Amino acid sequence: MSVVPEEFEAIINEQLRCYEHHLEISDVGTVIQVADGICRVYGLEKAVQGELLEFPDGVYGMAMNLEEDHVGAALLGEASGIREGNLVKKTGRVVEVPVGDALLGRVVNALGQPIDGRGSIAVGTYRPAERVAPGVITRRSVHVPLQTGIKAIDAMVPIGRGQRELIIGDRQTGKTTIALDAIINQRGQNVRCIYVAIGQKASTVASVVRTLTDYGAMDYTTVVAAVASELAPMQYLAPYAGCAIGEEWMEKGQDVLIVYDDLSKHAAAYRTLSLLLRRPPGREAYPGDVFYLHSRLLERAACMSPEYGGGSLTALPIIETQAADVSAYIPTNVISITDGQIYLETEAFHAGVRPAVNAGLSVSRVGGAAQIEAMKQVAAPIRVELARYRELAAFAQFGSELDADTREQLAQGERLREVLKQPQNRPMPVEYQVAVLYAATGKYLLDLEVDQIAQFEQTLIERLNDRYPELLEQLREEKTLTDALKEHLTKAVCESRDAVKKGGAS
């Protein structure tokens, strides 16, 4: 049998023409060290900052240190199965988290994976956890109030949609309670909420979720939790993941409130991560870019222009101080980034003034732009009267003889301070706040004893609901105190005061 060369050549050419094979080229590295959630990988010359790396057993990591001869990666999962010599692949993607309405009512970890035992989340959209903040052109000034339902805050330290307002104070002074009250008060306000728990005990996070569930707030809230038992990389990633979830809603024109509880633990987690990656330490062993850590996070809070959707992302970061030292490294960093701070006093908290808001050190740089006109009208004298009361109270300790004017100012300050007290998880609608503060600043409560103030407040609210519902409706719609409204409100206040003085509530 003879073989014709031409036929043989034709057969080979045909097979080559029909042969299809997609050559897979991947940049692969080798694990040279793994410990404490940090992995050093030899190779991966083309890895980029923040890129997702694939390790064996489905574990992922994030490239953070791009050294001359290796890559330092933070592991985002259980590292017990990773050994020296394991192969590591580039994915070509940055760290992403799932976003969308399917996350409402769920508790997820820093990667957006459910940890509430209610099954998987059907999400088809993902967003990078890290993202450049919106530019100046796409923003507009803060102009719509975000009501917290807390009289002391809505009156003296108003928060607007798109603002960054710091909650700062020592441990156990009610910082988380203020944030949770703000979330609970958003019910029916068309505001989606995100609570990011960083480095907290799992039992504390469970308590927060239970509180939000009891008050019906989980219907519009997502909880992102990186508990204390998790490694530093997950605690580091959690606030960025929560922010990415909120940005998805913001860019669709919706209003979002996000709470970071707390950024002190976040900075500590980043310090741990940086030291393990052998980055040079600076002041208090924090790395040199710890300011950028929080500035790039908080700058993502914004009030967008109408042509860019008109949505907003309001940030309430929490910072824990040590012995009331607001001049420490991390507190001063975050104070300089935010648009104001709510400072909580330990002494006032233990004295029964709750929320323990210090009117002197607390400030909102947005001011009246984040208040309705009616609140501006009644809240204007509060700061001055409280400051005068503190000064006179300190002076009165040493003096026995006080003139009538001084006694009246002290009495007014005592009653004003009592009015600003509020039980936890009991936010108050703004129209009720206006009515109560109108009575306090108008000096209608001087005839009552201090321990009768709480009863007066309850009586006034009941009377407004029963006999003056149209007054409340006008306040909600017009958002200002006209002369006619003031007349009716004064009548309701005097009736409620007289009822309390007589010992009745009707």
C-alpha cells in the first residue's frame, strides 16, 4: 500500500483547521508562609492592589502588599487548610460584595455571605468593596433632615441626609443606643439602613438584631457583622462592604443610613493587619496611612445632585474614647473627616441624663439646613440656656443668697435638661418634639416640679392626639409654627400643665 504525500498533507491541514483549543494562561504563585490570617505568596508578578486571589479549598485572599519578590495577602476565610507550597491563582477581580434589596432583613459577614441561618441570598449584582468617592460635581449640599427621633440631637445637633456625623464617647455611654434609635426612627421614612458591627461580641450583635426585629426595623435594615472572633482582615473589610451595599441604593435615588460601630476597633484591626504584613509602624503603632483608612470610607457618604439620581448616604461613625480623651490619635482623625460630632459624657450618663449629649462639645456643621423651620423656631435658645445653667449651677454651689432672676434661670435650665431626657428605643416623631420643646423654651413648665416633667410630656402627647390631631397634621405638612398654630399649641400646653398640677392626666 502506497501513501500519497499530497493526501497525507491534506488530512493534517484539515485536522489543524478543525482543531480548537483555548489555551488557559494563569498567573500562579506559591505559598511561602501563612500565619494569623496573613499569607506570603512567591510569584504573582502581575497582581494588583486589592485583587482577589484564589487559594486551595475555595479560600480567597486579598492582595495588599506588592513586594519586590512576593505578595502579602490577607486571607478572607478559614486558613487551616492552607500550607506552604500550595498554588495561588490570580482572579483578575477586586474584592466584591453582593448588593440589592435581597439583603434587607439579613445578617451577613464582610463578604456578603449570610450568617443568620436563614439560607442563601439570591443576589445577581455585585459591587467592589473599595471605590472612589463621588466627586464634587455630582454632589449637592445637605438640605433634607434625617430625623433621629431623639430630642437632644434633632434640636441641638441636627443631622441631614448625606451628612457624616460622629458619635463619640467613652464605653458604656449610650453610643450604640443613639445609632439604633436613629435606625428605628426611619420606619415609614423610606430610608434604608445598614448597621456594621466591627469587632463586637457575637452576643452583642445578636442583641442588636433582636432589638431591631422587635421594633420592626429589620424590614428595611441590613446588618454586616465582623465579630471579635474573626480575623483582622474580615474586620478591616466590613465597613467597606457595608458602604458598597449602601451605595447601590444611593445611586438608584434612594436614601440610606449607615452606622459604623465602631471605627476604633476598625483602626485596631487595620493596625494588626499592617503589623503582620510588616508595614512600618508610626504613632501608637498605627501605620502611616491610618487617616486615609477612614477618609476614603467616610468620603463615600454624599447627598447626590438630582441629575445623578438625588439619592443620599448618611454615615454615623462611632468612636470610643479612653478616659474622655478626644485629642487622641484616632478620635482627632475622624473628627477632622466628619461634619460634626455628638459627644457623650460619662458623668452625665451616670447622673441619669440620658442620652448624655454634651451640648457644649457637640456640634453639627450642617446646622439649620438639616432642621425643619418649626424646630428652628423652638430650639434656638436651648444651647444658650443650657450653657447658662451649667455656669450658674457651678456658681450656686458656693452661694446661699440668689436673686430671683438667677433662681429662674436655674429652674429653667433644670426643666430644659429634664425635657431632653428620653428612654432608649423610644424615638419621638418631630411634631411631638416641637410641641414639647415649645413648652420648655416658652417657660411654660416653671410652675411644675422637675419630677413632673415626664408626666407632663406624656399628658401633652395624649392631649394632642385626642383633642388636637389637626394641629399635628398641620405641623407635619407645613413644617413651621404660624401664629394660629402657636395659639392652639399654647392652649394645649397650658391645659396639659394644669392637668398635671392638679394631679390628673386628663
